[in-house]
Amino acid sequence: MKKIIKSFAYLFCVIILFNSNSYANNSLNSVVDNIFFKNVISSMVFAPPTVTTPIYYCQNSTAAPLTATPSDPSAVLKWYNSPTGGTQYGSAPTPSTDFPGTTSYYVSETIGGIESTRTKIDVNVFADNGSKILLLRCDPTQIAPADKASSVFFDWTNTPGLPNLYTYSYSVDGAPEIYGNKNDGTNLQVLGLSPGQSVTIKVWHTTYPCDRSEFTCSVPCGTSTVTPDFPAIAPLCYGTSTVPVLGPKSPNNIEGTWSPATVSNTISEIYEFTPDPVLFPCATKQMLSIDVIPLATPTFGTVPTTVCQNATPPTLPSISSNPTPITGTWNPSTVDTSTLGPSDYIFTPSSGECVASATTTVTITVNSNVTPTFTQVPPICSGTALAALPTTSNEGITGAWSPAVNNTATTTYTFTPTTGQCANTTTMTISVTPNVTPTFTAVAPICPGDPLAPLPTTSNNNYTGTWSPALDNMVTTTYTFTPDAGQCATIANLTITVNQLNPPVFTTIPASVCENDVPPILPFNSSDNPSITGTWSPSTVDTSVLGTSDYVFTPDPGQCAITTSVSITVNPSNTLVDFTWTVTEAFSENQVITITASGVGDYLYQLDDGPFQDSPVFEHVSAGYHSVTVEDVTGCSVSLTKSDILVVGYPRFFTPNNDGYNDDWNIFTLENQTGSRIRIFDRYGKFLKEISPNGTGWNGTYNGRPLPATDYWFVVDYPEDGMVKQYKSHFTLKR
């Protein structure tokens, strides 16, 4: 505004001088003079706004409204499409990027109704041909050792098929850009830097300005890195009026700013110092923690509120038990436990402690000691349930007993009061009486049904009680005696044996005898239990009377035995007179011998040396002579044996190999049957040999030559039952 005022003052003087010489001029000269005057005023008042030109855009990219900086903040910008005249825009225009080409815009500024000249802005829109700057990067490997701490090196890769013609601009730490051209390569080194400084480069192809890339490289700090050394700040008490100031420069002269900028006296905070990035690019941040300690009242967890009279005085600690300990002194400095009642002890914190009050008072009361009492537990019997002893005395003193309660032996228990109750230890003895087993006189065994007297309800050693179950005189039972309560006696058992009634057994008395045999003796003792005695009725056995008779044994009294009857049968003697037999026809497939005994009775039959059997029939008997024995099952008759029972048959094979066994074939069972003859044929009916049953037989030859092993046929004629019979069959020659 001062510039504008000076311009108007100068203009006023010019106008006065000009007008004093122009009264005689004609109107045309006046018009010319006025135009000239306006131009002079316009050029002398102020400069046009400052702009950036040219501006580059790629086709179809997003453009921003144009900007200009007026020479005075109060100036108003005006935008046009031509250097003079033309159309004025209502606001800063936004360039169009629809078509390639250059479009010019103009801007002026107006102050107090006076408008400046117009400034031109060229907007260049280029077609995007697809060209790209490749791999723009920092490449410290191409920096000479002497320049590594003072330069950065950019390189990039050329777009294939395009010439190495590049335009670039770079700025150091945000300073104004420096422009240049690169027509001989794809790299750029910026020298004269300091450690930590950053360089940002923009590169685009000269003939293809849409091909743009941007990258930032920094000079490594290396050993130049430095850390601010602000000293630690001691904790602050909450609300303190003395708050430290965070300075803008560290003791090692690093300048910067703090966040937060001022120290709080109400909350703990971490403060961050950020060095000036331009002045100290290689300086690191520093964190500074400042604790704000809340105001606290000292507490003393180890100081009791009560103590017992004449107990060891508790120590008054010089440091409190707060999370942040508070130091100080006590008055008085020691606790007096000799005087009953409450006493005050005052703690005064040391200077600088964050406390809510200047002093803290702790009251300690000295209590008198008492001996706890308990209701005496009465004596118990061993094993009786014993409840846990009470842990609170009749006076309300709590504590614990030792040892653990024992309901099997008399024990003295010690009660130790819980600490801080001003009570003495005390004892209690609980008497435990051992249990005694009641004794009773044994009851002698009885027989089933014998009278049984009630069991005594008082034992031999004077314990009273009851028995269970109820008496039973039929089976052996164990009875349990349960003593009455309070007698310290255990249960007792008594078994009463009830002997079972057993029938006497007489193993020496036969079940049967033969007629007129010597009578068997009837024993007076049981065979299995000689202690059982008794008498018989009748007393002797009569063997002269055939049939079965019963003899009754009556046990003597008191022997738990029952009356027993024994049956004895008298069998007739010599009933077996003779026996005959029949044999199935000769050469039958199943040869059967049937025996017929003469006499009255039951008999047993034996073939040769085989077992006796009830049946008189023997089947599948082999050929030859056999013996048969018949005997009476009672043994009262003499057995009969006959050995001339013939069964006629023939051998099924023979082996003429001169080993002495079955070397000849014959029907030897017909040797005593005169008039018998045997003819032998081969399988084709050829007659081979005729033999006699009482001869040597056939040796398997024909005309002196051995015949082959095979089957051969025979025809035998033999007498039987008064007539001559004929039988045909075959046998086998084996070699």
C-alpha cells in the first residue's frame, strides 16, 4: 500500500506540471496526451503478477486451474485469452488437455481500479506416444570415493529406439528447481552436497515430454550421524509450579523443535525432539520421558494397627509401601509395647517427596494378652467319631490345633492363636478308652429241633447288649452281640452248630445172598461214622426164606442220626442146569450164535474170553470153534462152559509166499464134515483144483505154475441138518 501511495503522489505532481503546459493545446492533442498519460500511469504504478510458464500436460491428463502470484496481497487477478482486449474469464481457467498443442493465457492484477499489464502463460499439451523413462534410481556405485559424502548419482535406462535427449530439473532439500538438458547419456551427478542432504530429480524425454519420472536420492550420513544429548529430567510432582522448559537447542548444539512443545505438570508424557532437517539432516530424533508422580499419602503395610503387650516392637520403616516409595522419619521413632492403649506415631516425608500432606499419623494400639478357653470334649471310646476342634475360642479368638485329631488314642492338643490376637497358646486333652471284646461261654452243638436256651445279654466280662438274629435250632448260625452304647466294647460273635441228621451207612451188608448161605452180620456202627451206634430189627438175617426182607437200624439217642432200612434179597441156589445153542447156516454173511439156558433165573453169557453180557445172542462170529460160558447173575449157581460150538465159514484171501502164514487156502471149518468136497475155478470158470477140507488145501498153482494174484471162485458141497448143501463164493489170492 505504501508503494501505491508513493505512486499516486508522484502521479499528482506529473499531472500538475502537465496541465500547466497544455491549456493552449487543441482537443486532438489532449486526447493523445490522455492516452499517453494513462500508459505512463499504468507502467509506473505496479508490476504484473508473477507466473510459471510454460506449463506441460500430457494429452487427456487432468489439469489444474492456473495460478499467479500478485505483487500485492490486496490485488485482484483478472484472466484473459489474449494479450490485449479479448474475452475475460470469470475465474482462473483450467486448461483443456483434449488436443495436443500450445494455448496461451493472460493474467493481470488490479489495485484501486488500476489494472496492470498482462502476463502470458503458455500451456503445452503433448500427445502420449507410450515412451517411458526406465529404472530411474540412485546409483552410489558410480560415485568416486572422494565424492561419496558430498554428492548423489542418478541414472536411468533409455527408452528403446529413442535418442538420449533428456530434460531434467532437480532441487536440493526443496530449494528452487535447477533445469538442464542431458544430450549425451542417461545419468546425472549432483556435487557440492553435505551429508544427509536430499536431491529430487525430474527427468523427461526432450522430444517426448509426456515421458516423465521423478526420484529422490540422499547423501548418506555415515559417521556424520549425530544424536541430540538433552539430559534426562527428574520426575515432577503433580501440579508443581516449577516446570522445566524444553530448549530449541541441545547441549551439543543441535537445533530443532519439541512435540509437545511444553512440559505438562499433570500427566506423564514422552517428548520428541526433531532436529531441523535442513540445518541438521544427519541428526536423529531424541525421545525424552518426563514422569509426573501423583500426590500420595504414605502407607505402611508392615506397620500393624494393634500389637500385644510386651511383644517385640514392630519396626517403623523409613520408606513407605506405596508403588512409588516415600522416604521420611518417625516421631517417636520406636513403638512402645509396654503401655496399654492407642499411641500416635507421626511420619514426616523427606523434602521433595510427592505427598498430599506434610505429615501422616499412624495409630498403634497395645492390647493385653488373654488365654483362650474351650468347652472340654468328654472321653470317647476308641474309634468313635471325633468332630474337628473349634477354631474359635469361647472369647472369639481364632487359631489352629495340632496335631490332627486322633480317635484311637488319648492325645493332648495345642491351640495356637492366629498372629495379632494377643492370646496365649492353650491345650486340651481328649481321653480315648480302648474297646474290649465281650466274652461268652460257648454253646455245645445241638441236633436239629433240640431246645436252645436264650443267649445271655451280659457277657462274662460284664458288658450288656443285644443279640441278632433270632435263635434258630434248625441250622448252624453265627450270632452277633452288639454292646449297649457308651461301654467301649466291640461287637462279638458266637456260632452255634446245629448238626444235620445223617442216615447211617452200612457198606458191609450185601444187597443179596444165596439160599441157605451163612447169614451176613448186621453191624452196630455206621460205616462212614463209627460214632453212630444203634440196634437192628430183626437182629439177624434169615437165608432160608427166598425173597427180599427189610432190616431196620434204629440209632441210639443223641447221635443226630435217622432210622435207616436195609433190604436183603435171598436168591435161590443151583437154578442153572444146562444150556444149548444154535448157529446160523454155514457161510452166512452174519454168523450168529444163540444160547438157551435151562433153569429159572437171570444169566450172563460170555463168548470165548470176551466180556459177560445180558443177551444170549452173539453176532458176527468168526468161523471156527468157540466156547461159551453161562453163569447166574446172583452167583448162586455153578457156571457152565461148552467149547465145541462150530461156525462154518471160509477165508476171504490167502498169501502163498512161503512165509508160514496163510500160504494155503482151504475151508478148515469143514474138516470134520465127512463127505465135503471143494472145487476151485478161475474167473472165467476154468476148473483148477479140487481139495478136501481135511487136506492141506490149495497153494495157488496150476500144473505146478503159480497163478496170478486175483479173485478165484469155489463151489463147496457139505452136509448140514441131514442133507447135502452147496455154497458158491470167491476169495482173493494176494502176492
